[in-house]
Amino acid sequence: MPTAAKLAAGLSAGAVATYALGLVHDAIYRREDESVHRREAVLEDHTAPQALGEKLLRLFGERPSEAEIEAAGKVIHWAFGISSGLAYSIFKERSDGGSPLLGVPFGLALYVLHLFGVPALKLSPPSRRFPLQTAVRGLAYHLAYGAVLGLTYGAFTQTKRR
């Protein structure tokens, strides 16, 4: 398979995995006790992608409305998820293939990056200040992202054997 096709497969798999991540997040979130959500809301006004979007809009001299912050957050969330698929395709091809389940440790690595990187970039308070359920939810949807990413990329790049 040509390199460009593998990169396109990574981008596409990243989009599919980002969609799956959202489904898992929402399914868990709906089942959590409302007190968890209230504790999270006290700690932060915006999600990390929204906080980054607000910072970027302000960098360009904008005074963004809540709707613009939410829209920027969605764009950043999808851009990160899709570009992580591209990174996975490069990782996968450089590591001589292997199991599609390599997506799971890749998702775990993204979770660790999120857990420590987001607070380090001042996009949220330190992770230890959030309820345990926040961390468990984050781990679950990042592992789901990785699993779907690996399986989807594997399906997109599978070649027929004779």
C-alpha cells in the first residue's frame, strides 16, 4: 500500500476513533452521579479543547463568546483526534506492523499525555483535584479511542492474501 494511502488511512481511522471516543464519553457521563459533574464544573469552566480554543482566539485579538469557545473546542478536539490517527499510522508503519491491538497502548499513552500535559499547559487544574470518576472516564474513552483506532487502521490497510 502506498505511503499516502497509509497516511490517509490513519487520518480516517483517527476520525472514526474520535467519534467512538465521544460515544463512550457520553455513555459514561450520562450514567454518573450529578454530584461528580458539579464538582468538575467548580474546577473548570471549559473543557481542555475549549480552553485552548479560547486562548488561541484571544491570541488573535478576539473576545470570543461562549458559542465561539464551544465551536473552537469542537474543532480542536476533532483536529487532535484525527491528527493522532496520523501519528498512529506513522508509529504503526515504523514498528513493522504488529497487531491492530497496538492501538490500545497508543490510547493509553494519549491518556497519560492528557492527564499530565493538559494541566502542564494550564488548560485545566491538576488532575489530582478532580473526582476519581473523571480519571476513570478519561481512561475508558482513551482506551476505546485506541482500540477503535487500531482496529479501523488495520481494516483500512489490510491487504488480501492469495
